[in-house]
Amino acid sequence: MIEGITIIYKATSWEKARRVAIVRKAHIVDEGQTRMVFDSDWQYEAIVTNLEWEPLDLWRFYNQRCCMENYIKEAKNGFSIDRIATSEFEANELDLLIKLLAYNLFERFKRSCCEPVHQGYTIARFRLEFFHCAATIIRHSRNIILKLAKDFANRYAWQRIEARIALLE
């Protein structure tokens, strides 16, 4: 159950009053044929806005936006899209496009090749779990082989990922 109202509010630090949408969500427990709403278990959110929308529409819109901010944060922290490589516009544009391509390839790799438990990983977590381990690169008969340490915690998950990658070819 979700309810919302709109109020006009002026904080002491604000020069003018602003529109605030207040949304509350109830904690609902479904047990068989009974459905209980606990009056003490409401979760509240307040959204300051200049949009003239209904409170629930504002809540849905802003919650969708906050997910996008997480994607931007991942691109900045994991792929350094906030770092400017040169003073040349064209070079910086190409640098950004390559970083965004790497981000999109990583997201596609997670969806296509990783197990569900790993699909929510950020690039930093993925690097920590899979790439920060002892291994040896062996070149033999025009092949390159990555030999992982026997005590590598995600050894079997990595082998399953490798098998999924081989199926893509």
C-alpha cells in the first residue's frame, strides 16, 4: 500500500517555499487468507520538486532516476569516465566512447556469461573476486593458457564462466 500527499514547505535556509511530495509505504504481511497492515511500520519519503505531478508519479519518476545515478557512479568509479585524458576535444570524446564501450561490454558479459550471483557485481567487486588471484600465463603451441592457483576461491565459478564464453564463439 502506497499513499502520497503534496504540501508547500519553506525550510529556514530556503528563500522561498517549495512543493514537497510525501509518500508513505506500509509494511504488509500476507499470511494465507489474512492480510495485515501494521500501522506503526510505515516508511516515509519526501521529495522536493517543482514538477506539478501527482505524488505517486513523482515517487516513481525519482526512484527510476536514482537507479541511473548508480549506473553513472559505476562508470565513474569502475571505468574512470570522469578522468579527462588530454586537452584535445576529439581525443577526449574517443576516450569517453571507449570507456563507455568497455562498460557496456562488461554489463553484457555479466548478463551472458556470469552466474546470477555475480550479475550484480560492480567492476571493482568483479576484479577483486576474480582477478586478484595468483595465476600463471603459459604459452604453448600457439595457445595462451591461464593457470589459476589451486586455492583460488572462485576457481569453479570462473571455469563455468569460461565455458559460457566458449559457447558464444
